[in-house]
Amino acid sequence: MNSIAFQDLRESDKRYLPEIEEAVVGVLRTGRYLNGEQTAAFEQELGELLEAGEAVACSNGLDALRLILESYIALGRLQRGDEVIVPANTFVATLLSVSHSGLTPVVAEPSESDFNLDLSRLPIGKKTRGIIPVHLYGTPCWDREKMEEARRRGLIVIEDNAQAIGARAREEGFNGTDKTGSLGDASAISFYPAKNIGAAGDAGAVATSDPELARMVRKLRNYGSEKKYEHEYLGHNCRMDEIQAAVLRVKLRHLDEETEARRRRARQYDREITNPLIRKPEIRDDALQVWHQYVVRTPERDRLRAYLKEAGIGTEIHYPIPVHKQKCYAGGGGNLKLGAGPACPVAEKLAREILSLPIANATESEIEYITSVINRFS
Ligand SMILES: *Cc1c(COP(=O)(O)O)cnc(C)c1O
């Protein structure tokens, strides 16, 4: 067996290349590179897919989160200094969006069972005004009961849907859908190339059923302006390129088959890994997981990773350092607060034990090889 890369973007895009080429050349022929037909059509299609009232295309996932938070501030629904709960085991962008907006990220523990925010012990305090659940690795994380509590307490819920496009939760939320990205008040998505749907560069989007919020996001995305050369807010330039929108429209058409392939690979890993030293992720039958990552656990993680590398198998760790241990946040940088006490033992333990196996484009026979190697690990 040749070596197996953790992920190969060229391989993922190969089958769609003729369609992507046509889409890109189509944009070049129009000479319209921003704020055009492609972006408008993409927003319409993404909004329908997420069953959200509205989608607003933007520059990347971090900017999507920031545009949401800054919009809430501009609308007077969040104030600088307010506290927002975030998981300790997310990608740093989730927290950066909070810090950049002058808000205070309060770090919470994940649950050992599904790696997602532990909803049974959210550190909701007197100054908490928002929660950002992250549907980590493509597993939905949020429920109706928590949303009811959030509404009762006047908390804003922003889903970080960067890893979970197309996923469905256990039950319908307040917006009458079980699609992640439409379970809270607003959501952010990333089309970073390695995500389940990736652009040919950076791209992201906001989704919300709140028209007032969507309108403010549109203004802040475009220099704080709705009317050319009239600037109401200290806005940004966070637009999506027409070329990216055109590429993403092609890929959105293939989302279901991509998701099904990831689910098939996850089921194969689940069937074929039998080594008792390896703890497999839970496959839920009451929700639709989209397997952005397939993450196994073992206290012998570093040894397993080296052993797989020796056998030519690429792996990754998502993420090796919990956010509160990052240099930029250590010692209370970025306004960070620990919600669970002086440490996050669960997140810290997970960071030592988790390992992501190839899922983006591994073939059936590659997974057979990977699992046979894993089963011989001792
Ligand atoms: C990728 C990612 C982001 C940031 O998206 P970018 O498009 O890279 O800015 C935010 N949150 C999570 C959970 C992510 O995985």
C-alpha cells in the first residue's frame, strides 16, 4: 500500500473539476468580481440548504463569527465586556471572534462522550450574555431544552457551524428545523478549503432567521454602508469573491454525496476497528453527523500516531493545545476567563488522547488497510 495522506484536496476536487473550471471561467467572462449574481445566488441556495431565513456570504469563518458579534453590539443587544461561553476544545477562531469584538470568552468543558460542549454544566453566570456551541467534528451540539433556557435568560446563541454543514440535530429547534446552522439565533460557517465544503481559497457565511441581524451583517461586511459612499457604522471589508461563490455553488450541489461518503467511511471504521486499546467515536442514530473528522482516543496517542506514520498513514490532532493553554490566551490574554475553575481537566485530557484518522478522501481499501494496521497496535 502506498502512503495514505491525511487529506488530499486535489483528490477531493478532481471529480468536480470540469464544473469548477466552467464556473470560474464564467465569472472571468462577466468581469464582475464582487457583489454580483454568483454571490446573490449562492446566498439564496445556502439559505435554503440550511433552512435559515437568510444567508450572508462573507470572507471566511472567523469574519462570519465577528460580523455576528459586532452586529449584535451595533444593535445594542450585546455590550463590550459581556461574557460569551465557548468550548475549550475548539479551533482558536471561535474565541478570537469574541476577543476581537471586545467581549469576554468564558471557556467551558467538553463532554467525554461526544467531544462537544457539556450542556449539563455550562458555566452560565451573572454576566453571561451569549453562548457559542460548536458542532465539533460534524456532530450536532445543541438542543431545544438548552435553547428554551437561553431564551428565558435572554442569552444569544450563535452556532459555530464551521465543521457541520448539512448535519441534523436530534430534534427540531425554535426555527422549525433540525439543521445545524438554524438551531440558534445566528450561525457562522467556514468554507476553508479543508472543510466539508471548501472554496478555492477563503470564504464563509452567516445564517440567521433574524432579518434585522442579517441587515446589520450586510452593512458591517461592506464598510458599514448600505448606500454607496454613505457610512453609518465603522464597518469592514469582509465580502466573498464572485469566483468563490461560483465554486461553492458547484460544491453545494454535491454536498449530499460528499456527506454520504464521509458517513460510509465512518461506519467502515466503526465496523472494522476492533482493538480494545482504541476508543471509537460514538455513531448516533438520533442525529445526522457529517464527520468533518473521525476522531479516536487512546492514552497511547503519540505512540499510535508514530506507529501509523511508520505504516505510511497520515493523521492529525484537532486540537493538540486547548485554547486556554495557547500563548495568546495564557494568563488571561484576550480577556479570557475559565468557566469551570482553575483548569479544564476534560479538555486537557482529550487534547492528549485524540487522533483524527483520514476521512476526507480515504477509499474503502485504504480504510481496510488503516484499520488492519490499527488492530495490530499493542
Ligand atoms: C475552520 C473553523 C473556523 C474558522 O474558519 P476560517 O474560514 O478558517 O476563518 C472557526 N471555527 C471552527 C470550529 C473551525 O473549524
